[in-house]
Amino acid sequence: MTDALEMDALWDEFHGVVNMTSQELAAWLRVRDAGEESEPLPERAGTPTGRHVLAILQKRRTDLTEDDIRVMYHVVDVVAAERDTENEPEAEEELRRHRLMTLGHDPLKPPQ
């Protein structure tokens, strides 16, 4: 189990890299999976990790499971590895942006 100090740091870091609101992420997951003729049920839209991030955003820190904590570490690591702090993403990096958005991080969204 993660100690309280480590959990506080992870919580802050996760919510720092996940810069999309739960509403924005839910909408993105639905749009991403919408087909020409059908759209998945909202609770089945997006990747399993994207849906898990959405669930974490709707939880209190005290309600997190070990699986939630594992996903939070994964998201922080992936966003850190993919983020380019020196350069703003360009239009041709659409696939990279969409991959990050599936994890709740929109690199084009200005810092708050």
C-alpha cells in the first residue's frame, strides 16, 4: 500500500497532468469511439484506461483502490514521457494529442 505522503504526491501529480475535466474526458471518449452508424453506450466509450481515468476523476482520494493507484502512476508516467515542455504540439501531432487526451491530458489546453 502507498503511504500517505506518497499518496498525496501522486494525487497532486495525477490531477496536474490530467487537465481535462471529467465532462471533457467523457465527451472525448464518446466522440473518439463514435462510428458512422453507431455510438457505444457512454459507459463503454473509450479505452479501458480512459474509462478508468474518468472513474478516478469522480472519486474522493479516500475511495481509491490499488488498481486506481496503479492507473494513476501509469497515466503520470505516460504523460511525462510524451510531454514536450519546450514546444507546443503542432497540428500534425494529432495522433499523439488524441492518445494523450484518451488519458485525460490535452497538450493544447493552456495551463490553469
